[in-house]
Amino acid sequence: MQKYDKILIVPKKKRTFAAIQRNMTDNKLKIVYVTPALYMAGGVERVLTLKANYFAEHFGYDITIILTEGKDKPLFYPLSDKIKVINLDIGFEELWTCSFAKKIFVYLKKQRRFKKALTNELMRLRPNITISLLRREINFINDIKDGSIKIGELHINRANYRNYETENVSIIKKLFAKFWSASLVSHLKKLDKLVVLTEKDREAWIELDNVISIPDPLPFVPQKVSALDNKRVVVVARYSHEKGIDLLLKAWAETEKGCSDWRLDVYGDGDSGPYEQLIDVLGIDRTRCALHGRTNDVEQEYVNSSLFVLSSRFEGFGMVLIEAMACGLPVVAFDCPWGPRSIILDGVDGLLAENNNPKALSACILQVIKNPKLCSTMAENAVNNIKRFRLENITQQWNQLFRDLCIS
């Protein structure tokens, strides 16, 4: 196909496949992702890297990722050398050290700079599709007239998107957050498509008619599965309020009374200090319960265990659930909004406990570990049922979305 320097700008509702093709180079779909950073070991960074690599290597897409932070920091997850990375070096992370009053002025200054820089890049690149990870660019990305289809990708459920309820914040900050939230819907309405992780969250955006759900992909295909011969419960989660480690420990304090030969191991980033104190307050047996830092071999920790537990107060999806299930573990989770129910078939490959109820969580844990046949059956079902989340299946859903949008 002939190369073109400029795209034919077509009104959003009247785009045709022919118009999209005019912006392709060698018949390659050109996609730009916009996200803050890729130097951190976060779930969003991991998923973006996985999908971008697959799109570039298997579909031959022309992928560019535009960042605003971490200019001099190495990328945490490896990227295909076919992917281009542009760092605008805006430095929004400076806001973390500012007082609230100063933060407003610094933010506005940086936001103006960001808008100008991103506009220049999109006008230069002329992508077919621009995907926003719904950070600061959502406030203006629909106004950039580069001719690209605009997609928003949200990795947290609506109720907890920019949620300030779990933080120690002032009334002014909460009012500011509500004002921001009120304007969000108007920006999302202008997107060609908003992609969320679960059907329940899709239903939550009642004001919008452009929402679909595509789950996150399984980040790896295990080389082996658990033999279920270690009497060990494993948890992989950050030491933070939303992950409910306090609720987990309260549940375990009940559980250990009914299973004297099982142990609990927790792995994760963050400050475990308050939870270490809670272990002592609850009188939990420290010889059978340990809080660890991040593991460098999470797959092996799954395989060395016989049950996975998720105690989150809320989840956008629950990547660790599908990882554990792929490794042959039955799972127990709070029925929190909204991830676990979209993954677990209750009673088939895992159990869902009443949300925020440690006694209910404990009862589910005991139900599995006291019934080896149930444990084995759920583990086998988990391995089979989780195949729907394999990377090749999820990327095909994205590929279909891209093609549908290009011809609509």
C-alpha cells in the first residue's frame, strides 16, 4: 500500500475503513497508548506491556507508547523492540510533594504543557487509534483533531475510580474530587469506546452507551500446576487498605482454630508493619503465618500452595485470581465489586464469601481445606475455566474491537 504523510480527517461518525486505511503504513494499524509511566511494577503497566508486545509481534501493529513520567528510569517490564516509546517528561509526580494549595497551580501549569506536547505528538504521528489509560489526558484528548479513533481503557471499577473515601483527606479535597467526577462523564461520552474489565462495571456506567467489557489477560502460561500436597494457603496482594489484609488476618485467626496443620503465607509490596501488629493483637500463631515482601517467583509460590485467597474490599478485576487458578489452585475470595464474580464460578472452581465478612471468608477457607475431593475438583475446573483469559484470546477481542471501530 502506498504511504501517506497525512491522514484524511473525517468526522467521527462518518469514518470509513477506506479513510482509516489512508492513515496506515504498509497496511499496519497504527496505535498510540497514553499512560503516565512504565518504570513501576504495577498491574496496569504489566497488562499494557503484555498487550502491546502481542499486538506488535503477532498482529504487526505499529505501536507507540507515550509517557509523562520516569524519563531516566528503565522500563520494569520488557517491551518488544518493535514498539516506540516517547517520554514527554512532564513530571506530574512533583505533585506528590506539593501542598494542596500549591498543587493546583503546579498541576495547571503541567497540564497545559502536557496538552500541547501530546497534541504535537498525535498530530505528527497521525495514529489510527489513540488509547487513553484515563489519567490526566482524558480532560482534553477528545479535543485533539488528529483524526484518530479515541478509546478509554479503565482498570478499576467505577465506584473506586479516583476514590477518596479510604484516604485521610480534607473536605476541600473531597469536594474537588466530586467536582472532577462530575465532569468525567462528559469526557467519557465523547470517546468512541470505553473499555472496562467486567460486565458488572459496564452496567455501572448508566449514563453511557459506548461501554464494553474486555477482561485483562493471563500474564503467563504456567509450566506446571500445583500437586495440592502442601497444606498452605497463599495470598499475593499489596499491604494496603483496599486489599483487605486486615480482614484476611481476622479470617485466619478463626481458620487456624479449625486446621492445626495448615499455614498462611502472604506476599506483597508495601508496609506490612501494621499487619504484623495485628497478628499479635489477634493472637495468631506466628509459626503458621508469615507476611513476606514481593516474591520474584510468584508462579512457584502458587505451585507450592493448595489454596489461594483474595480478601480485597474491591477489585477492578483480580489478576492474581487468574494467575493462581491457572497454576491449579482452587480460590476463595470476597464477593467484592466487581472482579471476583466475573472470574470465579462459585462452587465450581472456587468460593465467593460475603464481602467484608471475615467469618464468612474463614468458613469458605475451611470448607475447601477440610474437603480434599472438593479442593481437587475445583483445582481441575480452575485450570480449564481460566483458559478463556489467555493472552491470545483477550487480544483477539481487542483486535475485533479495533476492526469494528475502523469500519463503523
